[in-house]
Amino acid sequence: MTLLQAIRRWFWLGDARTPAGRALLGEQFRILTSQVPVLYGVLIIDSLSIAYVLPASRYGQDVASHYTKAWLGKYLQHDPAADDIFRAEQQRDHSGDAPKYAYMAEAARPDSTTKQKYFEDYLHNSARPEDWVEESLGAFNYWNQSELTAPYLKPALEALPQVKRERKIFFLVSWLNAFIGGQQSAAADTEVHDWLRANKIDPDLRLKVLEVVDELDRTVRIRQRYP
């Protein structure tokens, strides 16, 4: 038994072969991943299928979200198995929400071509369901892909009037949280404030941007004080 297999045994959830077992698994997964989501996701990604737990209980969406984040870990570590795992799950999972979760997960692919494809899709594909886009924004702007996503910060700000016009009210906040919140650098912080100074936008949009960029402001100040 390998060390990883031994560790997995400590985190084993239960039998996914029966309806009751799947429901219990889904609930346990929700509780445990709320405590150690990244560690837990990395430990079990090779041993459980998203297809087992998506329909398991009313927590299916939470479970799927955690699996998506676990996949992100594979991409972010440039794990050569990431694409194989992703494609295998696409073939295996035929539930109604499978295409949405695949869209969410693939947004985390750490390459510039994927980022450009997704950003164009966000703004120009009116057929793409809004909840798909909204739920993929965090994966697109995953925290340690900031170098890849930094070129999209200003375009995302410039798209705010379109986003406000075409999307639901809460989508705008998700958009800002993802594109500004995915950055940690002083350069990104300066870019947001320069954009605010250079553009006359609706007062409500300005306030929302200022509210979201506040966390980035504080991050930059802390890093400057404690390099």
C-alpha cells in the first residue's frame, strides 16, 4: 500500500453503490470539504467519480463544485493526468448537469488559448447559459493563475456596461469578484484605479468596483509592509 492510499483510507467516506450510501457520501463529502477542501479533493480525485455523487442528494451541486475544484488542482499542478481524467469523466458522466460542470472545470486549464476562448465566449456567445458562465468565473480566475488572467482585467472592466445591460443583477458582482479578486499584484491594483480615474461610469458601477477592489488594496498594502 502506498502512502497516498494509506492516507485515503483515513478519509474514506463510504459505499457509493447504494442510494442510501450515495446520499450519506454526499453529505459527508459536503461537511469534510468545507473543512479541508483542497487537501481532500487532491486525496480522493483518483478514487471517486463525480458521476457517483452528483445525483446522490440535495447536496449534489456542492459536491460537484468541490470536484471541479479538485480538478483545478490537477491543472494548476500541470499534472499530465489532468486531461485524461477530465475526458474520462466527460465520457462517464451523462447526468443533465455534466456539460455545465465540464465547462466550469475546463475554464481552469492553465493556458492562454483556453483563457482567450473562454473570455470571448463570456462576452459574445449569447447562447451560453448565464449560470454556466457565472459558475466558471472562479475557475477561469483561479488565484494562482493571475499571470494568465491579468491581461483580461482591463477588458473585464471595460465590459461592465455590457455585463450590466445583458446579465442579471447579481452576475455583475460575481464578474467583479472573479476578475479583480483573482489578482494580487500592485500592478493590477493600479490598473483598476487608473481605469476608474480615466472612465466616467455609472455611479453604482463605480461603487461596486470600489467595494470589490478594496480587498486587493489591502492585499497590496500588506505585501508591501511585509514583503
